[in-house]
Amino acid sequence: MLQKTIFIPRDLKLIEELVLDPTLEPRFNAIGAYLVWDDELPSGITSDGLDVLSSLWTARSLFHRGLTFPDHPVNAEYSRRVWEQALKEIPNRPGFQRLRLREADRSYFEEMIGKENPY
């Protein structure tokens, strides 16, 4: 079961200070098979906070592929609970504003997903 909050106050403050920059292009994380934009990663976040953000990026990648939480490859229920708690704690996080990809980002994502993972 998740703790009451998923971010410690310091990480929460860093995430709340993030501002969406719609001009940015995503990077592809080959290990997690997700996209991430520079305005989604706060400088100085703890490793625990980064783990939660990684879970959110992985969950979002499901939506980018037209999938849902039950399609999660590892722990669908945990992923759903983290997502729902994050929506309560950090509803203005830039990552929640990228549930639908721009055409260029979609093409990039599909190209990268189609490549053989070197790991």
C-alpha cells in the first residue's frame, strides 16, 4: 500500500515549481521505454522522488501507446495507485499535460519504441 503522500515535502516543492515549456522536445529513455521532457525533471530531486517520477513516466508511456494500467508490464495496481495519488499531490505537473503527443513527438516515440533495445 502506498504511504499517505508519495513525495517528501522538499521533492513536492521542487515539482510544484516546474513550468511547462511547450517548445521542448522529448528524450527517449530506452530502459524504461518512455519519453521525458527537461521541464519534467526538477534539479536536486531525491532518488526516491526520481523513482516516483519514473513510475509516472512509465505509466504515461502506456497512454502514449494506446494502453491502460492493466497493460502495465510489472505492477499494474501499483502504477494506477501512484498515478492517482500524483494527480492529487501534483496536478499541475507538466507531465500530466502531455498525455497526448504532438505528431512529431508521436513519430519520434514510435521510431524509438520500434528500435531494438540495446540493454
